[in-house]
Amino acid sequence: MEDRATRYSILLTYYQRYLNDGETAQFIAAVARKYSLATLQRLAASGDKFSRRAAALALGLLGDVRSVAVLGPLLRSRDRKLRLVVDDALRAISAREGSATQRQQLERIVRCNECGNFERSVELSTQLIESTGGTSETYHQRSLAFFQLDSIEHAIDDCRQTLKLHPFHYAAMVGLGHCHLELGDLLESLFWFRQALDVYPDLESVRLQIRRLEKAIQEL
């Protein structure tokens, strides 16, 4: 049986090769042959920073929602490169949730939001939620549309549902911050912006928003 050091060494070999050649398919195939998701999760949670980066990258390419609980806490790692890898990994996992049909529908919803067709976005996301139960990203996209339509309470409900399904979805926390700011609740808004920054410290725009809110609250 291979010891932990050997598992680290092999994974790092695959990782370095990927960094050199950028061959994603080759990296996926090599890792999938050698490692289970459970092993990758253990490697992501322990070891040196390079091993964690490699395991996080692999989980982003091969993992599913079961990996979120392991990857989420790494968003606040002291290693900034690891934070970036984990952020990309979590986005990739969210994008793979559901069936192919559900993913196609979600892509349509995202495009509607990007094009400003928020009514259609709400319609499509509601259909998807009612037919399948909805993924965290479906609720998040609908919350964005609701916010733009000034349906703030509905946006808040969807942000909270997003966090029930994905506790490290910092964008939903930011959304709650904006929703409560829109309602004039500065303290609740500040709470959620701080929560988002605590989960993912690289949110510089949120850091600035926190400073502005703290100043505004002091001046009340």
C-alpha cells in the first residue's frame, strides 16, 4: 500500500506536468486512474501548499457537491494561489450540478441575466426549480433577477436558499448585503458583507463596501 508521501509525490508530478503543458484531459485521466474522490479530498485537507493546490484543481475537474464541504474552508487559506484554485474549483462543481438538460437550462438563465431579460430569467429559473428542486446556482441566478426587478424580499429568500444548498456561496452573501442595504438595514447589510469577506478574503470591492458602511453607521 502506498504511503501518504508517495500519494503526494505522484499527484504533484501530474500537477507539475499540467502546469507545464496545460493538457487538462491528460491531467483528468491520470488523476482519475490513480485517485478516488475521497483520497483527493483528504489530500486537499492536509499536506503542503502544493499538494493542496493539486488536489483542489483535481476536485474542481472531477468532484461533485460532496467536495464542497472540503473545498469551502480553503477559500480563506493563507495561500492566495490555493484560494484562487479553490474558487475556480467550486465554480466548476456548481456548473456541473444536475442533468445535462438542467445545465442547459441554467445556461439560458445566466444569459437572460447577462442580457437584462430579468423577467424571463425568473420564469425559466422558477420552472427549473419547480421541476427539479433547483440547484444552488439556479436559486442564485433567480435572486439576481429578483433584485434587478426590485423584488427584494424574494431575492433575500433565494439568497438564503442558495446558502442552504451551498454554505460557502459568498456571492449569495454579497447578494444579501446588497438586498439589506437596499432596504435601509445597514447593520444587517454589514453583517452579510463581513460574512462574505470572512469566507473569501479576496473580495476587495466588498472590503471597501464594509468600510463605507462602518463609516455611515458611526455617523448615524
